[in-house]
Amino acid sequence: MAILPIIIAPDPRLKTKAPPVAAIDDEIRKLVSDMFDTMYAQRGIGLAAVQVGVMKRILVADVTWREEDGHSGEQFMLINPEIVTNSQDLNVYKEGCLSFPEQYSEVTRPKSVRVRYQDLTGAAKEEEYTGLLAICIQHEIDHLNGITFVDHISSLKRDMILRKLKKQKKLGFFEPHDHSKCGHDHSHDHGHDHGHDHEHDHDHVHGEHCNH
């Protein structure tokens, strides 16, 4: 198990289009495992490789896991994903992102998408995704193309979010922290909002405040 550091915006790596994975080997399989570990540790529902500084077209997602069940949701892993078609029907959803801590905004996306990708064996597959999973996968494919969720909102709100995060980064808000030395009680301080509007009252960030 390895927890990888998450890149926090603004950062030029988040604006970089990742190249395809040429060969699916043990290194890639370990990366996928570490990405799931990192996503769960950060209480998110999706993660793209570029968010952990790896410029490869890989994403992981699990929109049904419950923290108290030991991460027992349904895992999705897509290598070299490509959206083939999407629905004309649209969905508006308040999105968050592990690379934009505590920042949320409504984003409009297609309700369903059909995606072509490779699995860990290298086999080519094509699947259709709907609901929250479709939102999550579109969000992560955006990351692989150098696009973040704030690129879908007004420039005014985007600039406000980026200025706030830039200031917080300068103040060291996102530096690694050794809880064993600070003397504070972090037993209930997860650093994330909870999405209580969701039909499931999950302990991680779900509902209208999902982190991808």
C-alpha cells in the first residue's frame, strides 16, 4: 500500500495532456493499486494519474465505496480511455476535486457516456456509464486531457477559486503534516465537507460534494 501525494491547483501539470500508456506491465499495475489506495485515503471517488504527478492516461473510480466497509465498493480502472459517444441529455452536478480541496461548483455534463479503454490485461473494452459514475469518469478523462472542473465554470468563479488555493499553498496549507507531533485531536477532522444530500449518508465525500 502506498499513498501518493496529490497535486494541488494551480499547477501546470494539471494543464498537461497525458500521453497514452504504451505497455501495461507490473509498474502500471502497481500504480493502479497505489492510485486506489490514495483515492480511498483522501476519501475521494475518482482519481487520474496526472493528479499524482504521473503523466499517463490512467484513471480509477469507485463511487459506491463506504469507509466503514473497508473500501468495498465496485472498482473501475480505465487505461487509455476515450469517450466514443455521449448522451444529448445533460446533468448538472456540484463537483469537487481532490486537486481543488474544499472547492465545489455546479458543472453541466452529459448524463451518460460510452467509453473505449483497456483493462489491466491490455484487452480493449467499451462500456456505457450513467449517473454519478458517468460524471466521475468524465471528470477524470478531463484531467487526462489537461482540463479541470473549474474550466467548465465562469472565469470569475474560476479565478476566485485559483486565487484562494494559490494563497493557501503559499501559507503551507497543503504541506505534509505529522499528526503525531502536533498534539491536536484529528479523530473527527477529515478536512472535507460531507454530501448529506446524497441518498446514502457516506462517511467520505459523496452526494453534491464528491471529490474526483
